[in-house]
Amino acid sequence: MPKFDTFTYTDTNLQPDTRYCYQIETYNDEGARRSQLLCTYTHDGNAIPVWRLQLRVKVANLANAGSDNPLRVMVANNGQYLPTETILDYGQDDFERNSDFTYDLNFDDIHELSDITDLRIINYGNDQDDLYISELSLLVNQHEAFRRNFGVTNSSVLKLGYYGSFSVEHAELRSDPTWQAFVASSRNDRFFNVPPVSISDNGQFQVVISREQIASRIESLMGHLLHADSELRGRFKWGF
Ligand SMILES: [Ca+2]
Ligand SMILES: [Ca+2]
């Protein structure tokens, strides 16, 4: 296309849940120039809603397995949006040896299941404090949608050193048996992804948010902001 023109292009006949990359070439009398590649994924066509996203972390029962560092979690790095990030730090002693805890995650730009294109966790802190993980699960709508079991021995557990990270890319996520079972249940059971509801006095459906859920989501958001918000960072910490 000529420089300084604007245009719209709609690609058609795309495959579902597939990564596509685009590049624009502009030109004038002096030659042509290409943009960077911009990539994103198509939706899978199932339109499975997401109303809660959680990460379960089981810390290994081994010496030095626990960590005082927060865990940075990034999902949906699909190229269209920045990854949706949560820095996990609840008002408790997190990631203690042999602990098993489920954290809420932010899901701002995740509207449906297939927006979850990848998962990445990072041992995020200033201290050289390794974290050893035995099991990881991603929960969507309070059901397990991905699981990785690293076993319990020193040679098998996932070891996250100083800023060490673990990533699950698109193909691995989609081929995970837990993911496939989640999608199958979503397609076969129309109530599988419906949040708890009750009927109000005037006959309307109301979504029921449990005290556990509201407390956990606020605790997750506050812990995230203590690290992510420049106004709060370093000025506040949880007391316990
Ligand atoms: Ca904490
Ligand atoms: Ca440690």
C-alpha cells in the first residue's frame, strides 16, 4: 500500500483456534518498507464464557522448596493484547513448603476460553529464593482446565530459580487431556460453565457470588497492585 494511506483488510476462510500473522508493506518512489509481524489467534468457535480464572500451586515437600517471592502469572499472550498478568501475593505466608493453595487470577481481556492461548509463571522477586513446585493447575469457572504434575522428588519437581520461568505454549495447552475434557464437558453439559444462580423475589435470575470468591478476588487484586502499581509498590506490604 502507498505510504500515509489508511485501509482496512478482513481476512476470510480462517481456521479456528489458529495463529495468524500479518505484515504491512508500504512503498513510495524511494522504495518499500515492511512493518513488524503482528500475530494473533482466532477463536475456537465454542464461545465458552470465563467468569473465574484461578491457579492452584502445590509446593513440593522438599528442603528449600518454599519461597518468599511473589509468583508472576501471565496468560493470553496472544499478540492482540498484552498478556493478562497477576502477581500473586495474598495476605498470608505464600508458597510455603508442602502448601497447596488456589489463587484467583485477573482475566481482564479474557472473554472466552480460547482467549487463554498460553500460560507463563515467573519466580518474581528480589530474593534469590528458589521455588519447587509439585503440581500446577489452571482452573476456569472452578473446574480444572489444565494440569501438570511434576512428581515429588528432587529430580522431578519444577524448580524456579531467580526469575526462573515455566511456560505452556498454545499447542501444549490445547493437547492437554484436562483441557480437552474441559472443552468436552462444556459442549456436552450446558450447565457446566454456568455460575451458581438463585431466583430473586421478582423471579429474576441472580448470580450468586460466594464470600470465599469475593474475598479471594479482592485479596488477589490487592496483592497484585502492591507489586504492579507504582503508587503502591514498596510503600505497602501485607501484615500477617
Ligand atoms: Ca503474601
Ligand atoms: Ca526456597
